Amino acid sequence: MGMDNDQGNAMSDIRYETPKTAKAAVALLAAATGPARVLAGGTDLLIQMRSGRLEPELLIDVKGIAEMTSITVENGGFRFGAAVTCMELIEHAAFAEAWPGIADGVKLIGSVQVRGRATVGGNVCNASPAADSVPAMIAAGATASVLGPQGRREVFVEDIAAGPGKTSLAKGEIVTSFVLPRRTPRSGDAYLRFTPRTEMDIAVVGVGVNLTLDDKGVCSQARVSLGAVADRALLVPEAAAALIGTPVDASTLGRLAAAASAACRPIDDKRGTREFRIKVAGVLARRAAQIALDRARGKN
């Protein structure tokens, strides 16, 4: 890893396992007596280890597990493994066409080199409030398949993060894959973020919007998610309610912007003030909804 001697000595006692099944990975995680971590892409984990923030005694590399590294069509929708790389997901033409909003978010994760290693599973389970794939996945209605010592359960993506760096997963549980439902006709989604710099930066605000139109052009379903404006990415039913039952015109988008801003509970930090984040959330929600609307109408 190119570490100096002190770091090398500090990290020399790590046990490294490469299970071939998710069940074996769960057994290793559940039996661990010290700090243990799952290694998918490692783009967050290795940085945290090098900085000394994390000192795991056990690393469980899941890249050799078939169900965690594959993309499959399932019930007209998609299932993709938690260890599928961002680049594999973006380059899967059918997936990117069905869920362009998720592709929008995934394309913003790090640099092209990082995307070759990073995973949506890691992005979700790292539990950063500013993670770019998460609002897009929440807006899409994605669920996570979670395997643990007690068996398997399905969890909405918005219920994985419990706060900055904290998840709702119990000891021994891992996210093995994500499921995206069958896409209904006249549907579109989009993700936008604001950052101080154009790339290689962390979102000050992120917004995911997913909507469906009926045959008269009226919005029949919607989900809206905000990132970086609370201690975790939020599903905002009030913002979705502003869209549903409307032709998504200018006045609708104004109500959506107001609902998005009202849902924010951000902090002040060096990236932006509370007031700035609240204002930008409304602006981005309006813009993302317009892109999703255009995609639902067949205009890319």
C-alpha cells in the first residue's frame, strides 16, 4: 500500500479473508471478536484505515462473491450486486437507459479511476450524508437485500443509513445486492448536485427526483430525495405530493421547490451555510424534476 513503517507495523496484524459466498462472509463477520469491515471497492475504507480513523482486525473481501458482483434482469427490473463497480453499472446500457437518474449520481462518484473500483454498496454503507448515488437510489425506490445470521431481509435504501458513518445493519449483516423495480411507461428520473468545484468534490446539496406520468400527462407517482441537507439522505414525501396529480407546470415546480427547502435540516460548515443549502435544495429540486419530466416525455 506504500505506507511508511509505522503505518505498516500498525496494520500488519490484519486478517484478510476472501469468502466465495455471501453466507460465508456473514459467518466471518458474525464471528469476529474485534473490529471487522467488508471490503468492496475500498475507496473509502482504505483512506479511513490509512488515516488511522479505522483499525479493523478483519477485512472480508467480497469481490469473489458472484451474487455481489453481477447485474441481472429480475421481474422486469434489475438486481445488481453491492460489489458491482460504478463503472460496470454506468456501462451497462440497459440499466443506464432504464434508470438514467441513478447513472447521473453514480457518474459523480470520484474520478474515473475511483469509479473503476468504487461501488454503490460502499457508497450506501459508508453512510455519508452527501453520497451521490444515495438520493438517486432512494428516489428510484431501490431496495437492498440484507443477509445476516438470522437470514435475509429486504430494506429500502433510505433505511440503511442511521446517521453520518452509521448504518441500521446489525452485527453480521451485509448488503448483498440492490433491486430496482420494473420501470413503468412514461417514467423519468434525474439526480443533480451542487458543489463548489465542478468535479472531484463533495455535494453541498444533492437531489434525486423520480416521476411517472399518466396517459394525459399528469404525474401519477413521484419520489423525491435530498442529500447533504440532514444527517442522512432524506425521502421527502411532501415534495413528491407537490408533483402528484399535477401536469408538472411552473406553479407545480414552485411548490416542489418550497417543499424541498422546507424539508432541509442542514448544518453550517465550510462548504455552505444553512441558508444557502436550503435555497439551493429548492432550486435543484425544480431543475431535477424538469429533467425527469423531459425524460418521462421521451426527451433526453
